[in-house]
Amino acid sequence: MRVADRVVCRGGCGSGGETRSTNHATRLLSLAALLTLPAAAQVPADTLGTSTEAEAQFEALVEDDLAGDPTELLELLESLRADPLDVNTATAEELAQVPALGAVLGAAIVRYRAATGPFTSLPGLRQVDGVTADAYLDARPYLTIGPTLDTVARPASGFPAAPSLRTVLGNLRVTGTQRLQRRLDLGVGYEGPDSTRAYLGSPERIYTRVQATYRRQVSVNVTLEKDPGEPFRFDGATNTYGYDYQSAHVALLDAGRIDALVLGDFSAQFGQGLALWRASGFGKGPDATGGPLRSGRGIRPYGSVDENNFFRGAALSVGVVPGVYVSAFASRRALDASVFTPDTTDLGDPDLPPGAFDSVVTSLGADGLHRTDRELARKDALDETLVGGGAEYRITNGSVEGRAGVVATRSSFGTPLAAGSRPDELFDFAGTEATVVSAYADAKTRAGLAFGEVARGPTGGIGAVGGVGIDLGQGADLLVIGRSYSPETVSLHGYPFGERNGVGRNERGLYVGATVTPSRSWTVNAYVDQYRFPFLRFNVPRPSRGQEALLHVEHRPSRFARLTLQARTETRETAIDVPNTVPGSVVGGLAEQTRQTLRLQGEWDASRRLRLRTRVEGSRYLPPDPEVADPARGAADQFGSLIYQDARWRPLPWLRADARLTLFDTDGYDARLYAFENDLTGVFAIPALSGRGARVYVLLAATPAEGVTVQAKLATTWLRRVNRIGSGPNAVDGQRVSDLGLQVRVRM
């Protein structure tokens, strides 16, 4: 399954912009009055459940800049909520996964625990420097204290105790999930008889998952999925066994000297992700001093649905002595790829070297879709065998928490990857063997943190990223990150921080972020990021540069009310055609384009049963050159506006309803606006809204019996003055598209 499909309607929900001279600024000002909220509300402390604040934090982060597969992060938070971290045994890396804590507070908790002993209660976390009342309340749903304090004590070996087989089998918790999603207004790809229509399968997305876990130490998982348009059939030739995608693993974690043992599908996260990071992470966003930080968790089991972002085989990480860990892993799996095999029937020249006309891979697949004969031909067309290993030293005491390590991988491909033909593909990897080596380190103290990683790619290119975080005191923090990824740097399995999150090549930049908390109720985040691309990019014929800045102000007049203001601007150079000295000819040049957004949002827990949220947002897009702007757009600049009203209502203890009405109006797709939506558990949705129209959704969640959750979501988008929504086989005739989702989850 591709990430774009999880982001419902991205690029398709609103299309077909129209020309007009509407004053968007006036409209936004008139709508802003709806954001007037009471400064406080007398509501019990258990308003709408304990996870509301953490959900809001996650929403703010993923809505602005997410690196990688968002569903994996959603599943991580769900697992934390179902099986909270024991604050007396969790590592700094595990605590860093909690949105309210992050890497800095996670390390501070571990240092405090090492210096003073185990916590006797969760409120004891307030004694840790930096853990404010709000941070504690936001993190509390994901934390717990172990059954007995004596379980915190480690054996003489210095490693956590391994559970017995009898204990594991007697305390396994089994979770089963069945989900069905479908677009009710079908595209033209589903029309006609089976023999002639574009898509081979039905329009349903079907997801099945069964997982058995014991605390956070044992995991047995099977995940199955069929995307819309994919046939549900059994065909060994295409590795299709009912569902198009299958994933499974058996994992043992934190058991004696075994840090991690995984058989089946796994991910790997080391250092800052420059060489190896088969997972997801946050990038630039409203958490200016926490979002860009990476905190690798090493080897972990994988059970998500990104079909090209994991390894398949065996992985082991063991502790040699306390603080020293070594890892080894091996993976063999088939990847989607386009393979070119030349016709050599007429090429019988004996002077040609052997292999001159062998098959080569011209491109790798990333979407995981196998709906047509052409897409099925790409499925599992390339075999990759990967072996790797690493060593890491970890230190934790009352003054410092840190680690240093090295990691290396070697990939072998069954079919050679062909060299690119475009100028910007000059440094792309080509061949059958690729080796990547990296060294990394980080340290966190009361005064701040420092981190860095240097990696060498298979073609000899060097990439480096490093930074420092400083506690300035008086509620102020500063983060500075520098990165230098040469055009020759090729990281086949990395995902480092950058303007193009996860690319890790042909980029140099400096990021400066700051967080200021002048009082308990006010928080200000801001960052500036300047970057340049020293070599060509796709459709950009020259080296280019850009800059981005964000200001995010949050005010919490009470625990039950929240106001946020966010302004964002980004300017980057892009390609334009410049008249040449030869009449009638042009050459590739550069010009700046700018995209700006301004958002005002208010949220209010009106009572124990009702939460209200209102947002007003505007956008502005300035094209590179008014003379080359599309005349159909009417004006060189494009504007957009959005307003939504959102409500969460809990009429009964076992029933919850989320509903939202969104109105949007943009001059074109370049002025599009995004809005995160609540969805079925484990589903990620951020529609991209453009054109003029409205979108509404209703999400119902019920727990009719203990351990049973039933959910249903219906969403509809209407567009004005259009006759067709979308393009290609997904195009829908008319002005409306609707989607339905159903899910049942049973936990025993």
C-alpha cells in the first residue's frame, strides 16, 4: 500500500480551481469571529479521556511535516496507549517516542532514575527537571509503573530479566483487527466488464491483522492487506495469496542479553538515519526543538502496510557486557521494479561483451499498488539480499545519557540497476552491489544535547549531519542542525533530516529552531531553515537554494481551552524558461516561488462529553514569474481560504462521535490547504483541498462489550463548477465523491 493512498484525497479531493476576484483576506477576517472561546471552563479533569492532549500534539506534528510512513507512527502510539511504558525500565529511546516527552525529556528521566532510584509513582516524574505539569499530563496515557518495584532491580548480569515461556503464554494479549474501506463513487477504472476495465480487482481496501503480545517483550504478528483495484486471488506467480500484501513476524525484546530478536519482517533505526532508518519520523513542524531530532531504536519488529519500507529475514541485537551491544541482520525480499529486457534476436554480433544486453532495472516501485497487468508485471521483479551489522556503546548515569556506534550494510541485487539518462541522475547508484558505512554518536546532559553522524555511500560520497540543543534557562531552548549531503551520497535505506526528508543527498543546510515558554499558559516555537542544492534536481537545470520559516504560538488559558496561531513561509528557486540570445529559443533558468500559510485555531472542552474545535486558515502562492503564470488561473498570485468546525461528542460512556464541516476556496492547486482528520484507528487522513467546495465527515466509535471496538466513518466532498473529480482511471464524473470505512477490533 502506498503512503499517498493513506492520505485520503491528497491531490484529488479538491480539483478544478476557478477564476475569480474574491477577497480572501476579507473572508478570513469575517470568519475569525467564530474563534471566540471562553478563557476557562469548569469541567472535571477526566474530560473526553486522557489521550486528547497527546492526540492534538500528534495531529499538529503530522499535519505540517511528516517523514515517512505515518501509519507506523500511529501504530506506535496505539501500542503505547495499549501497553504503556514502565518508567522504571524504559530506555531513553523508548521514552523519546512519547510525543509529549521527546529525546531531551526522555534522557532526563533516565538520568534522574539512574541517580535517585526507581520512581514510586507517576507523579514523581514532576521532580525531573523539564517535566512540566502539562508535559506530565500529556505523557501520562503512555506511561505506567511496573507491577512491583522489585521488578525494576536487574539481575547481577546487568540485563533485564527474561520472562519464562509459561509466563508469556499465560499472559498473552491477542488483538484482532478487520477493516474495510471503499469509495462509494467509483472511478472510470472500475467501469465495464472484467475483461476490459482498467482495474483487475474490486474497489474495496481490505485489511486484516492479528497480533499477540506480552507486555513489551514478545510480539507475534500477521498483517494482510488488499488495496483498491487489486484482485483478491491466489496466484503463486505473482506472490499473491488472497491478499496482495502479507507481513508476519515473531519478536523477543529486552529479555536478558537479547536486546532484540526478530524473525520475519523488521525495521532498523540507527543514529540520525543517514545510513539506516527503515521507519518514519517527524521533520520540520511546530515542535521546533524536538521534531527534527532522531532517536533510533535499533532493531524492531515491523507489522505496518508500507510495502517497500521494511526488511524480511532475521535480526539479532545482544548485549555483550552492560552498555555494549552488537547487532546483526540479514534480509532477502523481492521489490517492485520496472525491468527492461532488450530484444536481442537480431543482435548476434560475437564481438559484443557478455551481458551487454542483459535485463536492467530502470526504476524502483514505491506505491505498492498492483491493480493492472502493467503494475502486476512490476511486482516483486527485483530480488535484494542485504546483510549488515553494528556495534553500539551506551552510557547512562546521573549526569549524562548517550551512545556511540557504527553500522554497515551490503546490498546485492539480482538484476543490475541501470544508470540514469537524465543530467540530474548522474550520481544515481547503478550496479548490483552497494555498501554503506556509518558512524554516529549523541550525548544528552542537563545543559543540552549534541549529536552527529557521518556516512559513506556505495559510490564513495560522504554525507554528514550534526547538531546541538541548548537549554538556555527560563523556559527557553535552542536547536541548531547542520547537514551536508553531497550529490554522490547515496543511501538506499536511510531517512535523514532535511528539506527533502529521507533523500539524504545533494543538499546542504542550516536549521535553527527555538522554543520559549514565557509562562505556563504560553508556548512559542519558531524556526528558520536555509538550504541549497549544489547539483541539478529533477526539472531544475541548475543548482538552487531556498529558505523556510515558521512561527507557532500556543496559548492554554486553562486545561480545557487551547488557542494556536501559526504562520509559515517558504521560498525556493525553481526552473523557468529564459529567452536566449537566439531569437525564438529559451534556456533553463531559475526564479523564486513562495508559498505562505496563516492559521488560527481554537479548541475548547465544553464539558465532559463535548469538545469543540474551529480553524480558519489562508494560503498564498507566488509563482516564479508572472509572465509564465498559467492564464487559466486568472492572476499571477493564488490565494486560498479554509474554515472548519469540528465537534467530538460522547453521549454515552461507550459511544463517541466525531464530526466536521469544512468549507474551502482556492484559486488553484498551488494554493491548496491540508487538514488532518480523525479516522478509523490505524488510518491516516490529511485531505488536500483545492478548488471551491465543502467536505463533511462523521466518525462513530463504540465499545459494545469489553475489549470490542466498532468504528464507522463516512466522508463526502462536494466541488462547485466541475464536471469530473480526479484523473485517469480514478476520475469520478460529477461534483461529489464519498468514502466509507468500517472497522472492528477485538482485544482479549
